[in-house]
Amino acid sequence: MTQATRAYEAASGHRSQRAQEADLFRQANGGLRAARQADVLTRERAIADNRRLWLTVGDLMQDPANMLPVELRASIISVGLAVQREMDRPQPDFEFLISINEHLAAGLSEGG
């Protein structure tokens, strides 16, 4: 195990799961921000990373063991579908995608 991996694991042990989840949305936004003015490959990579994040979120919201209220889970799924549709467009609106991720990160940070 690398020193960086050990340091991350030690640091993440002191942060809530929600804070760690918020960081995933912020990390995806870093890629999306960089991709706005980048080459096609960088844009595609940022979209692919964001897509994986949102597919995972969708799967988690559909998990019967998920303890979030059903209405909230349904709302998050609905937002995720809108994000997926935007990412499927030939020219995705990066500002929209960044905004959605920022709102999710902020919501997760408020609760944790």
C-alpha cells in the first residue's frame, strides 16, 4: 500500500460518509470545469466520469436497502435521468451539469 493511499484512508476515516460523497461530486466537477475549454478526449473523459458517478447514484437510489425516504430517492433518480439526457446530447451543457453536481455536493455537505 502506498503512503498516499494510507494517508487518504486515515483522513477519510475522520470524515463522514456524506462529506466523502460530496467530494465525489466536487471531483467530477473539477473534470467538467477543465473539459469546458479542452480537447474532445478530455471532454469525453469528464462526461464518462460524471456518467459513472450518476449511474452509481441511480443504482444506490434503487437499492431496496437504501434508508432514504422513497420520495427523496425518486427525486434524485429524476435529477439523474435529466443529467444522463444532457450528457447524451452532442454538445452537453457543462454549466448545467456542474450546477447539478454543486447542488448535490452542497446538500450532502449540509447534512454531514
